[in-house]
Amino acid sequence: MITVETVAPAPSRRSRYRLRALRRANLIVGAAIILALVGVAVLSLFWTPVPPAKMQIVHKLQPPLAFGLLGTDQLGHDVLSMLMVGCWNSLSISISAVAIGGTIGTVIGIAAAAQRGWFESLVMRACDVIFALPPILSAMILGAFLGTGRFTAIIAIAVFMIPVFARVALGSALQAWSRDYVLAARALGNTRFSITTRHVLPNIISGIIVLATIQLGLAILTEAGLSFLGLGVPPPAPTWGRMLADAQTYLGLAPWLAILPGLAIALSVLGFNMLGDGLRDLLDPREANR
């Protein structure tokens, strides 16, 4: 009996064009969302429709467009102003945490790849230990010593980010150390530090940037969770997570108090994920050629 194997046809030029257009759309849409959020966050430092801490009890629980563009909460605070300031708090905490955790984790990862041996094993076991402590639990432990606030939230998220970046940097750096250009540099007598900074790091930095962009979405969610539990920025500074927590009592009476910050969190995470996917396709030559 003769069997005929079928071979999947190669993607046509039109399908490749559509795929590339979709990847480009992810990058453009994600960048547009994030730029808009950053613009709102920076604008909130200089102007908001109403001071976010101003209470207008007479106009409490007003729906959108009835009093202000997005209405008021149970104390008469302007919801739009609170969302704007909450955008700054969420982005500033998340970006700071990812920057700190990403830098420390990347340095540890590439150092472990260069050193190997016992140091690599120590790094991997330390990553396992940190992964066993979720950021919310870490924030509770830190809060017991440092008190709740912005600094505690940043440190808690950053500690959780360190093993993520360390593992990715370690895996990418180990691949780079096996490349011919690194072997040639070692044959020429270059030190491990020189090889790491001149050859290994520049070849893995694009992957680290993509990872940082995607992790920013996770950091937004984590910061919202910490604020929801009262472990983030203390009142009266508004945050999206605490707005959600305060809205629980008024879900039936004023659902927009929960819907609006929830949409803001979802939009932020979507924007960072789309931007990360777009950057991955842009910076990875293998993806670009597909």
C-alpha cells in the first residue's frame, strides 16, 4: 500500500502581508494606548477638572454627564479627576518597580551566565524561593516593617519581578555564550566582564525590553490588587484599585464607580500587552521574516 504524505503549503505572500499588518497594528495600537495614558498621567500633575480631594457632598453619586463628565462618587469626588491622578499613581509605581526589578534581575542573570557553577545554582534556587512568595504577601510582610505606602508597593512588586528577569536573562545569555562571536572573543583573551558587556548584553537587550513591556501590564494589575487591599498608596491620594474597593458598596446604586476604574486597568494591561507583542515582532528578526 502506497501512502502519500501531504505537505502543508507555504504561506502565500498575501497571508504574510496580512500577518505583518496585524503585528504592525498591535504595535501602533498598543503604543497609542500607552502614550495616551502617559499623557493623562502627566497632565494630572498640572491640571484636573476638579481637585481630586475636594468633596462635594451635595452632588454625591451623580451619574456621568449629570455632574461632571464621569460623575461623582459617594463623597462627591469628581471621578474623572480621580481616574487621572490614579493613572499617574499606577503608572509611576509600576514603571518604577519594573525598572528596579528588571535591572537587578538582568544583572543577576547575565552574571550567573558568565560565572556558571555554584553561582548559577544559587541564583536559580533564590528565584524559586521568591516565586513562592506572591507580591501581595511580600507587601504584607514589608508593610509590617516599613508601613504601607508607595515605597512598599514599589519594593514588593520589584522583588517579584527580579526572578522573572533573572531567569529570562540567564537563558538568553547562556545561548549567547555558545555563539561563535563569543567563542572568538574568548579565544582572543577577552575577560568575562568584557564579553558580557560588549557581546552578550547587546544581543539579549531586545528580549529584555519586550519582557519589561509585558511585565508592566502585570505590574499594573499587582498595584491595583495591593491598593484594593489597602497596601498601596494611602488615602486621600486616589488609585484605581482603591476606587474599585470603595465602589463595592455601591455596585447596585452607582455601577460606574466600579466600571470606570476597571476599564482603566483593563485598557492599561491591554495596551502594554499589545505593545509588547508588537515590539517582539519588530525586534525579533525571525518573527519579521515569517
